Amino acid sequence: MVKPTRVTNRIRAVREGAGLTQAELARRIGVTRQTLIAIEQSKYSPTLELAFQLSRVFGLGIDELFQYPEADSE
Amino acid sequence: MVYEERNTWASMVVTVVVLIAYVVIVLQRAGGGPLTEVLWWPIMLGAIVGAIVLTIVVSILWGILAGMRDPDGVGQSDQRDRDIARFGDRVGQSFMVAAGLGVLALCAIQAHWFWIANAMFFGFALASLAGSLARVVAYRRGLA
């Protein structure tokens, strides 16, 4: 069944800080704007490849962009 | 709305319209008599071909309209579309299995060809509808 992803991220804040629009960032990582919106809203967990592409656009590590809850908080 | 979601909506709407048209035509041809007397296969063939053609036409027209409003990425698909398509296929497949089992059961009891063919036909249609519905829900609510 469809359930919200537990992976959260701060892509929106970082993107806005970098002065990039959703359309520009989506074009740079080769996805549709709707997919970027879904990722920003944590409605879709990007593939590892996309996560790397995003982290490289911003020059950050993956764990600086994405968060996943600790095991003991599950 | 992305290209693949538009195609999914087009397929879902066309499937519902064609199914209703098929049932109405078969009932009209039966004229209150037994359904097994209806020459069902030309109607079914027309429904299948009609659904394919209509889905393509609606998708193209909708794509043109969407392209006029937002030319960026009008025919673009990406990894999320592929993931959602796989999810929809998985949901639809369960209905195909149910339809296949239904067909086997009907064969076992030597049901009339009409019922066997229609069980399979509605199995295809329901699998398509369920898969499309799952995709639309995934597009709207998210896919983990």
C-alpha cells in the first residue's frame, strides 16, 4: 500500500538558499518538476543515484540533505 | 500533472466509458433474452480496439493542451514514473490472477463460452482500472 516515506530532507531550504527554482533544479538532475516537488514534500524517496546528483548540485553530503529516523525511534 | 499521470487518467476514463458502452450494447442486443444468445465477440473486439484507439487519441489531445499551457517537460518521464508504473502493474496483476482463476473455474463447470470470455474481458478491464487507480493514488499521495 502507498505510505509516506520516512526519509525526510531539507532540499527545499537548501535550494531556496542557493537561489534555484524547482524547474531549474529539476532540469539539472534530469527529473520532472513534479518529481522534485514530491521529493521535497517527502512523498517520494529518490533513488540513490538521484540523491547523489542532488548532493553534488549543492556540494553537500547525502546525510546533510536527507534524514532517516534512528532505529530506536521506530 | 506529468505526462505519465495524464496517460493513466486517460486510460482509466476510457476504460470506464468503454466498459459501460460494452455492457449497454450487450444488454440491448440481448433484448431481455438470455445473454448467451448474443454474438458477443464483435462487440468485445470493438471495445478492446476502441479502448486502445481512444486512449491514444485522448492522451495526444490532452498532451497538446498541456503543452500549450506548460511546454516544459510535456512528454518527459523519469524514475518516479517508472516506480509508480511498477507499483500499478503489481496491483493490476493481482486482478489478472483472480480473473484467470475465475476462467479456470468456469471452464471446470463447463460454463457457456460467453461467460468464460466475459470473465477474462472484465478481468483485463478491472486489472487495468485497479492498476490505473493505484498509480493515480501514488501520484497524488506519494510513493515511499
